[in-house]
Amino acid sequence: AISWPSSLVRATVWLFSTSILFRSCAVEDSALFWERIIYSAVSMVPALVYHFSSLLTNRRNKLFLPISYLLGLTFLTLSWSTNFVDGLNYFTWGCHSKAQYLHHIFLGYFVIFIFLNFYNIFTTLRKETGMYRVQLIYVFWALFFLAVVGSTGFLPAYGINAYQVSYISGLVTVVIFAYAILKHNLLDIKIIATELLTAALLLILLIQVFLADSVEKIIINTVVFLIATFFGVLIIRSVLREVKT
């Protein structure tokens, strides 16, 4: 229930941090800090998207799913290492960190689980009919656009001067999902409303953690964020039970 809103929150952190990154290019340490915030958010997206497609298509793999989250958490930690990204590439539109050897391995993880996501959707799509098939088509194209256009955001890490069109991918994906939800009943609107409000609250609390100006405030804001996450999950589960009843 929380997999796709979590992806939305992480995509928002990615965009928010990028906007600050472009204003911090003159100070390398500051730019690298925000770059690592971006990768901390992006690192879990393959696992969350794969989880979402597994639930949507009822193709749950007991081996791949835990591996995807374990690798996501591993790369979330490794993204703060100088062996992941270090130094900056400068372009006319801004700057981007330089990929190191751990970044190459991360891209392998990214490609594999995004591919498995499309495998789940496409193999199910081929044998389904009716409204469910229409819903899967919208999900396929929304995530396909996000994967293809969004992945161009990795190119500057390798010194390729690709203008950051990747940031429109999140907007287009949300629009396609919104249309599928409202027009083709992709997901229950009550559940969607609950998840969106929960995700918005968690996003605000997460931003407060990064904006804190002292260790004490960071600790307090982090604790509040974790407590809100716990109760947010409980609320969503409660709504799911109510809808199922």
C-alpha cells in the first residue's frame, strides 16, 4: 500500500534536492552533500517500483523482492562514500557529481529491477483483457516514460552533457497515473487520498530533518518523522481493511 507513495516522496526529494544542488555548484562540498541526498532517495526507487508491479500483477517473488530492498538499502548507505560519487562535472546548466566504481554497480542494480518491473507488467498484460488490461497499459507507459527519460539524469555523472530533461519525467508519470486512477479506476480513490496525505505529511517532516540547524533539532525531527511514518502506515492499513470490508 505504501510502495508507490514512497516512490513519489523519493522522487520529490530528488527534485527538491536537485534544485538546491544547482544553486550550490560554486561550493563543491555543499553540491556533493545535496547530490548524495538525491542518490539516497533514488537508491530505493527500483525496489519500490518493482514491489508495486509485483502487487499490481500478483507476481510476488519471495527471493527477488527482499533482495531488491536489501540492495536498495545497501546503495543508500554507499551513496555517501567517495567511492560512489566524488568531485563535480560542470556544465552550462549546472553541475553533477562524478561517478565512481560503486556507481557503475548501482546502475546494474537499477537496470535489473526496473527490467523485472516491466517483465511483471508486460507478461501479465499479454494475457489479460477488459478494464484490468487498460489499467496495466497506463501503468506500463507511465513507468516506461519515467524509466527512459528519467534515466538520462545519470548521463552527466559520466561527463555526458545531457540537459536535465529527466526532471519532467516525474510530472508526466504523475499525470498518467492520475488519469488512470480517475478515469479507469486504477486504484481505490479513498486509499489514494489517504496515501497522498500521508506521503505529503512525511515529506514535510523529512524536509524539516534536512533543514534543521543543530544536532538536537535533527534528532528531534528524525524521531518525529519515524513516529509519523509508523502511524501513517497504521492509518493506511486501517483504510485498506475498511475498503476490503
